[in-house]
Amino acid sequence: MARPPKFVDVLEKVRVAARTGAYRPTLHAIQRMKERDVDLTEVDYVLKNGHNCKKHDKWKDEFQCWTYGICGKTFDGKKIRLAVAFSGKMMIVTVINEELKDGQEF
């Protein structure tokens, strides 16, 4: 099967999903949120206010879909990065607390 193109309007799709509540975290994302001290209100804030960090967009062969990197600061300034994918509702695939990583570019 041919790889579909990336969404051109991914940030708008993310914002609509966040505004309407049409998203859910995967079990993996929930576990990472606990491990990385990030809560769902912080995730929601970054979905609504972050930006697409295109260097983190990746094609996932195992799921046959694109994941998109969404980066931003929470309301209290914590830098986090989300990986989101679209399969019906938007899914939060994983959550990274960038402040816990050494020397990584945000």
C-alpha cells in the first residue's frame, strides 16, 4: 500500500480535536504521562496552543499512519512534546517532558 501524504492542515485538525474533545490518549501515553509528570490539562493546553514540530513527524509502518509532533509550553512553562495520530478520533500516542531530557533541541 502506498504511503498517504501528510496532512497539510495538521495543526488545524489538532486544534479542532482539542476544542471538541475528539481525542483520547493511548495506554502508552497515559503511562508516559505518569512517568514524566505531565497531566491531561497540560496535554490539552499544548494541543490548543502548541505548534507542529515537523522534524518529529514520522510515518509508522506498523500502524500505517503518520504521527505528528506537537510541541509547546504548558500554562506554567513546562516544555512538552506530544506525538498524535489520526484514526477516527485523534490519538495521543506518547508524551515527552522535554525538561527531563538533556541537551535535546525543543
